[in-house]
Amino acid sequence: MPPAQAESFIRALATANPAPETELIYHDPFTLLVAVVLSAQTTDAAVNRCTPALFAAAPTPAAMAALGAEGIGPHIRSIGLWQAKAKNVAALARDLVEKHGGTVPGDREALEALPGVGRKTANVVLNVAFGQATMAVDTHIFRLGNRTGLAPGKTVREVEDRLVKRIPPDLLRDAHHWLILHGRYVCKARAPECWRCVARAFCNYRDKVLTPPV
């Protein structure tokens, strides 16, 4: 997809949703970080069902560290990999208290040094909490980048790098939300709903589904 076409694709999504936001429930950078860690291989909706009680019990890194994995676990049993996630959340909370004064750092290196935090999680936190123009590539964005021709790549990092290169700087921060929401609700994995895609005219997918199934 040429740069001009890629820009038209993104601007079509922007016009349809001028103020996109994450669907995760959070109150501050810390609760956002925890929610994103919990969302790995789990839907945002599932995370949102368990985090209100967790955040009420432990709203700060110090409180979460004091709660520990044993206290965190019962709040998140409904999501996948809950035992490992409980350990990671307890450990990252301790690190925030001991190494960062109880605050979430706003730089990639420090974020990725926290337990359970990889590049994608760091990108989300930097984007949403700190306003940085990062591109967090999840399964939806990876699929969309390849299917549409917007940013094809064999790895998540390849797709990320191509998106960052192709999307105009003034659109890059919100583009993560536009793409993930589009992949989640329109350009779906099994059956893309091309008939209601606002960027259809700029998409290179050959097997467009132009009418809804009967």
C-alpha cells in the first residue's frame, strides 16, 4: 500500500471515530499498567469485569504489593493465566515502590524492565498514560496490517515498524486505537464485515465481503 493510500485509510477511520479511547477501565497510569498486563491473551471485557474489585482493594502500587499474589489471585481467577499474572502484578508493584518511588515510569526501558511488561504493554502505557505516539501491535492490528496491505509483516515488530513509518505523525498516537477497534469490531478474524468498513475504498484485501450474510 503506497503512503498516500495508507494515509487515506487511516484518515477514513479517524473521520468515523475522532476521539478513540482504550476500552480498558483504569484510573491512573498504575491501574492502566495493571489492566494491560492482565489483558494478555484475554479480552478487555473479561479484564474489566475483574479489575474494579481489584483496584478497590489495591489502588496503589504499595497496596498492590502488600496484597501480594495470594491476595491478587482471587480477584482475577476468571481470566486466563491468572496465577502467573497475579505473580507479575505483585512483583511489578513491588518494583514500582522500591525502584520508582511508587510511580509508573514514562520511558520504555524502565517499563520493559518490570515483571510481565513487554514491548506491547509498554507501548500501550506510553501511548495512553503519557501521550506518546507509539504503536502497540496486538493480534487484531497484526491481522489488519497484513490483510489490508497497510503494513504487512511476518512478525509483530515488522508490522509495528511499518505502521510507524507509514502513518502520518499527527495521526500516529490515535492510530493504535483506530486500528485495534476496527480489527475487533469490523475487520474480524473469521469474517471481515467489509460492507460496513469506512476504509473499504483504500483496502487491498482481495476477498472483500461486500454484503452481510443472510
